[in-house]
Amino acid sequence: MMRVTNKQRKVVIIGAGITGLTTAFYMQKQVREEKLPIDVVLLDASLRTGGKIETLRQDGYVIERGPESFYDQHGDVERLAQDLYIRSKLMYNNIGNSYIAVHGELHPIPNHFTMNRTTNESPSFMTTNLLSLSGKLRAMKDIVLPRGHEEDESVAHFFKRRVGTEVVENFIEPLLAGTFAGDIDQLSMRAMFPELYQLEEEHRSLLKGLKKTDILFLPNEVRHHRGVYQTFQHGLQTLVESLEESLVPHSLRKGVRVEQIDEANGGVVLQLNNGEKLHADELIIATPFAAAKKMLHIDGIFDEIQPVKSATIATVTMAFRKEQITKYEDAINFFVSRNSNFAVTSCTFSHNKWDDIAPDGQALLRLYLGRVGDETIVELSDSEIEKIVLNDLQEAIGLIGQPQFTIVSRWKEAMPQYVVGHDEAVQSIRQNLSKRLPMVHVTGSSYEGVSIPNCVAQGRAMAKRILTKLTQADYTDA
């Protein structure tokens, strides 16, 4: 619908990660379609866009230095890909066996939290060697246990309460450490896994709820003989590149850092590192929480607010000839429990998981290092990290020989940790901003979901919210 207004407005978005790019794309799309007099500018201190998404393409390899896939449960990325005309470039992962290393030995991950065997060869919950008989019997008590309390609780407390300590130590913690680098004794169940929290409320039993619903929590699920995780042809950078190319020319400014934000004339003035001052009627900060707090020097906004902390991790990518892997050569990945002596937290056999990611006959392994409370390993030199990883791979999968190349990528304080009370902290942050700086808004992985689909959903919602605010204000002023 055409909106008629004579007021020119400027919206500035800080941070060209996936949330900021998505916000800018959808705002500019609506502005163009409805011919709105709104200028949308996107700033980033880096000389590249995409935030933690970074794909290297070299010698026939597709190497992800940051995240390597996503689970698009609600179709948020698919919708964005459709709007960018790159939906045909979406691809699902190949299916295969996943393992957990317990006491140095790899065990297949059972399919689902149920007793049912699925289409692949992984064991069921009751036949897995990951759990002792007593551990399985304790887990089955979930079927008769009453519902829990309504207050937020840690991930560890939730699962121990429902299915017992052994399931947590040998199953839940390795999966989450290898995915989120988190301390499950501190992570918020309600903020991290609201769907599972809701299962207990609706079905009382977690196991019964998982069996009755379509919630997918484990990495072995099957959809039409393909996996449920997705990426794009030529890597996740394909999405970033498409978003950047779609933006209005010159509306994206790289290498521009915001030093300070001040109130001015109903909006804000941004002090930039090049000495420039930029006025904005509405400001969207799509950076990590720590960066947002540093830019907003106004007293009181973040007082007594629980900070959104982040974990430091490293990804290590190594290339080998396939024959150098002598055990579990058909695996998709393995995760590592804390009671194993491995330094890595997970390993993905990328050449098995994805088509066309490595040349024929070559193996591409991707490993995670670092978790909350154990980040010092990330600070080691590349050569020291390579040696540690090779030792783990020799023991875990019978690797022989040296890699053709190794790429170490360090991500300092890059993995947001939603600790207990996170939702309340985010609500307080936004309430304080609404009272003190109603034209300033925060969004991104520090707040409402760390995954790529979560960030895309936040970006689209933020674009709609701000444009609605501006156009309603124009009608009111008229």
C-alpha cells in the first residue's frame, strides 16, 4: 500500500552480520516497494560482511571458518532465500552415523529420545552402549515423573531432573558443548530450548513429548533420505554475498566504527572513527551485547543488567586423503564428553556430510576447540593446536600421516551464552532503552537466538517493527 508523507527519515543499522544484513534487506525492500521516504544505512567496523559467517573457497574445497550449517525449523532462511532468488542454491546434508566419545571410545548416537529404531543403523535409546542399564532405567522414570516448576532453570538441571545424570554426562553435555561451547550448568533451558521446555508443559513426560511431536533435537534425523541441516551451494557465504549485492548502492559502509552515540533532536548522533557525525531518526544495533554497551555511554541504561556473556572458540579445518582415515571413515561427525581425554569438542567429516565440498578422494575434517571454562587452548599457536588435534584424531579415528593443510580460525567471545535469567535480562535491556532512548533498538544473536535462522527471523521482525513505527508516526503527524 502506498503511504504518502513528506518527511524524510534515516535509519542507521550498526553491524553487518546476518541479522544486520537481513534487517537492511527487508527494510530497503519495503521502502522500495512502497516508495517510502526513508533512507537505510548499514555500518560495519570490519572490511567484510557476514559476521561469524566466513567461507573460503580454494583448490576445490569449501571451508567454513565460522558456522557451517543451520537447522531451519520454521523456514526463516528458506523465505529469505526465496526473496533473494537463491532458493535453488539451498542444499541438505547427507545422512550418516554420528558418535559420542566417552572414555576415549566412540559410541553411535541413538536416534531420538525414544525406543524406536529409525531408517539408519544407529541404535535405539534402549540398545545404546552410551548408557548403563541403571542409566537407562533412570531415564525411563521420566515417563512417570510429574511436571517441573515454572521458573527458569539450567539445561543441566532440567535434563537431570527428567532423565538423570548419566544421560546428561554422556549425551546432552557433549552435544551442546560441541555445538554451543556452553556450560550446561549455567545455560538457560527456557532461553536455549523453549520447544523442549514446552514439551514438558504439554506432555508432562519429555520422552513421550519427543515421540509425539516433530521437534528434532538430535543430528541423526532423516528427511526424504537427506538430513535436516542446510547450507548453500559454495558455502554460507553465498547467502551473505546475495544479501550484500541486494542492498541499495552505497548504503553499506564498511570499515566504519561507531565510537559513541548521543541523543539529539529526537534522534541520535553517531560519532564515527573517521571524525564524521551521522544523524539517525532510528538506530538499530545488531552487534554483540558487549559492543553495544561500549557504544552507549549514557548512564543508567545497562545498570544492574546481567551481561550477555560469550564463549571463545576455535575452528580447525584439516584436509587429508580419504585413505588416511582408517576408522569410522563413513561417519558424519562425533562429539566429545568431558570424561574423555580429547581436547576437541566435536569433529565433522565435512566431505561425508556435504556434496561437492572437497575434491574426489579427499577428506575435509572440521573440529571445534574451546568451551566455557576451558578457553586457554584457543590461545595456543597454530602449530600447537594442530599437534593437539592430530593426536586426538589418531586416537579417535585411526588417522595416519599429516594433513595437506590446516586452517585455524579463532573466534574470541563469539558464542553467546544464554545463562539462567537471560530472558529477563533482555527484557530489562529493552525496557531501559524504551524509557531512555526509544529510538535505539538492539537485536541479534546476543538476545533472541544464536542460530542463523534465529538471526534472520530477528532481522525481518526488526525491519517490520521500525518501518511500522515510522509510518504510523507519519500518519499521526499528518
